[in-house]
Amino acid sequence: MSNEEDAGIPLDELEAPSRKDVEGHETHGPQSAADLEAVFDVPVRISAVLGHSKMHVAELLKLASGTVLELDRKVGEAIDIYVNDRLVARGEVVLVEDKLGVTMTEIIKTDR
């Protein structure tokens, strides 16, 4: 599937099927995790961009494991979080049980 095909309908515009609650009122959206089971296996690509750096290809080819690069962002500055190459949030890097993680601090709402 190409990126153009992926760009169909934004998730925020999808309408969940309506249901009747216990009192007979119409409701929208999933009622439990089981209602979302159809999307559990949909692959997504998540990227957390810590910053950018410009260099010549020759320099890039000389990089080794453990090389430290200077990025265009300062320590403590928000990082960008992308899902399928679309900016969805900003966050910060956190350390959880000796592993790096990302905490979302701001959700980006885009109009398509």
C-alpha cells in the first residue's frame, strides 16, 4: 500500500457505529477493548524525532556505533512524535527501569 492510499480518511473523521445503551439511548464509539479488536493488528510506524543534524554523505559513512552527534535541539526541548510520517504529538524522553521511553506532553490536532 502506498502512502497515498494510506492517506484515505483521517482517523478523527471516522464515525464509529451507533449502539443503544442500557436505557435505549443511541451511543457512538467503542464500548470495550474487544470492540477495537479489528484494529489491533493494523501496522503503524511510530517515530520519535530527537533532533536533526546535517552532514556530508562521506561523514555519515564514517559513523560508528556509539558516535555522538550534535543535534539542532537543546536538552529538555520537546521532541516530535510521528505516526506513519504524520506529526501527532510532542513529548519528552524519560528513563523507565533503565530503558528510554517517550511521554507525550502535547497532542497535535491537524485539520485535513
